[in-house]
Amino acid sequence: MALEKIFENKIKKYLKDHGCYEVKYHGNRYSTSGTPDILACVNGHFLAIEVKAPEGKPSELQLVKIKDIRKAGGFAYVVYPSGWQKLKAIIDGLLIEQFNREEDIELK
């Protein structure tokens, strides 16, 4: 199994284990391009996560979508395995109503 898929499953499990709703977004020709991989509701807050392997790089369209979600008041990030602890801290903060919007789009 590819490293990105393993990391994605780890994120989804963490969300589920903490009572969050999550869905894996599968892009196809009928869907909106650039939508992040995981869309979640964490304690009533919208969270979008674009999952990347260590050597991965988000497309320009993915970055535009992340920025659009942030402009609309959601939490959205490109997350690499090295950014796992930062992502967990964000999720945990949302669970206890601690709103810490990381300025960085990419969590490494």
C-alpha cells in the first residue's frame, strides 16, 4: 500500500475515533477538481485535508480550493506525514473549541 494511502487511513481513523464525521472525496469527471481528499466535520467545524506523501506537492488548483475553504471560514490544510502531530493538535483544538488557525497551509 502506498505511503499516502496509509497516512490517509491513519487520519480517517483518528477522526472516527474522536467522534468526527469524515468522508474520503473521490474525484472523477463529474466532480469538482481540486477538492481535498478528506472532508470532515469536527465538533461542528468544517475541516478539509489534502493528504500528501513526503515527496508529494499540491497542484495550484488544490491550493486555490484550500484557500477558498479558508476564506469561507473552514479549516483546510495540505498535510504531509511529518505534519501529523500538528494536524492532531488542530483536530484536538477543534474538539475542545480552541480555535487555532495555523497560518501555514502546508503542515510538514
